[in-house]
Amino acid sequence: MIARLAKSFAANNGDLPTLYRTLIASSEAWVPTPTKFKTPWEWTISALRGTGRRDVGALQIAALQTQLGQRVWKPGTPAGWDDVAASWAASDALFRRVEIAQRLAAPLGQTLDARVVAPRIMPASLSAVAAEQIARSESPAGAIALMLVSPDFLRR
């Protein structure tokens, strides 16, 4: 797809509407299953939005991002943060997401039903396996945490 976009851009002297048409016509743009692994920032924002959290209470977002390995305003290089799964999907990084998902989910257990929310926030990507594990959780807060760390939710 990138090669087709580059060819379209070069062949049309950088005409953006033509580039947009090439992008929209690409089958890759319409894949229903998310493929990119979310960065810590994307995951945090989508977790807060998906659970309807407007107030993060005692959670300090900057500290949370540091714990997840993506310090606010402090990328390691001038190029910014990596956008590849290898940078964010290591076992330690996933364990930290699990810990934070549990902290985010704890106050929501009595007010949010993950079995209802999961299909709403992941309409095209929630797998049957993830839905089943969420439904089989031992507690409502556990179901929310499972939803937030499911492979389906970790991707965009």
C-alpha cells in the first residue's frame, strides 16, 4: 500500500485529493481487524474513553505514562516515540498494563458491565474467545480489566 501511495503521490505531483482516493481504494485501509499495537498513550486514552472515565481520581496521568514506559514530553530521541509493537509489547510492558487496567477497573466494577461495553467499543474486532473470557471473569472489575488487556483492545 505504501508503494502504491508513493507512486500516486509522485505521478500526480503531490496532489492530495488523488492520494486520498488511492488510500480509500486500497483494500488494506478497510481491514476490520486492528493490526497496530497501541502505544501506552493510545492505550491509556482508549481505556479511559472506553470505560467512560472522565475523572481519573488519584491516578496521575503523567506518572501512569512513565510507569508504562512512555514519559510525557520526553521521548528518547528527536524522532519521537516508536510506533512498532516490539517497543511496547514486551512481557514487562504487558504486565504493567495489566496492573494499571486493574487500577482503572477497580472503581468501575459496580457501574460498568464489560460484557455490554466490550462489543460496543470493539464492534469489528472483539473475538469470540475474548468475549467468552470477559463473560467468565470472577468479578465485574476483573471483567473490565480483562477487556482492557485483551489482545483485541491492545490493537488499533
